[in-house]
Amino acid sequence: MKLLVDMNLPPRWVEFLGAHGVEAVHWSKVGDPGALDSAVMSWARDGGYVVLTSDLDFSAILAVTDAKGPSVLQVRARDVFPDAIGEQVVRVLSEQGEALQGGAIVSMDAVAGRVRVLPVGRGPAGPSPFEG
């Protein structure tokens, strides 16, 4: 799985994820830091990347457009640095890898999370909770 780390997360995520065997690139290295979220989403989808973000807009774009991708791993935490929640992110990537590869929004915090299969409006009856 390849991750595109959004601008709202620190670039040190790339090194952290790489140390855990996850290929990652920070948007600041591959795109315009001022680009619209839709441009980031298109780049990720075209390149086969999952977007790692703390921004709610990516999930909203997927819901409104009824898109099937790219998948989004949304981190909902006050401290979004790898030393605070990195281990949880790696665990969720492992546990929810199949869903993310198939097209999903995974929203997580330090305790729990939920999965929505894409497209949002046509997936299973409701969110699928998973224990954190």
C-alpha cells in the first residue's frame, strides 16, 4: 500500500511510515502545497495512493461525488505527530489494509475507528466499527 501524506500532517510521517515498511510520500514533495483538495485526490487516485489526512474535506468530497477512490485514512486526534499516534496508524493500516485497498474511508482516533466502503452512498447499510 502507498500513502500520500496530506499537507496538514507533518512530513516526518514519511520517514516514520517507511521505517514500518509503508511506502509514503508527502504532498509537498510531489504537488503544489496550495493545490485544491480535489487536485490532491485526483493525483492520489491516479497513482494508486491512499490519502493520510486529518482533514474532513476529503471524506466530504468522496461522499458528494459518489467516488470510488482514492481511499482515505482520516486521523482524528489533537496530536497528529507520529510519536503520538504513529503506532495506532500502523496498526489500523494493517487491520484495515484490505478495506483501504478496495476503496474505503477509515476514520480513526487513538481509541477506535470506523470504516465506510466507497462509494459512500452505495456501500453496506452503515459504518462498520472496529475496536482500537
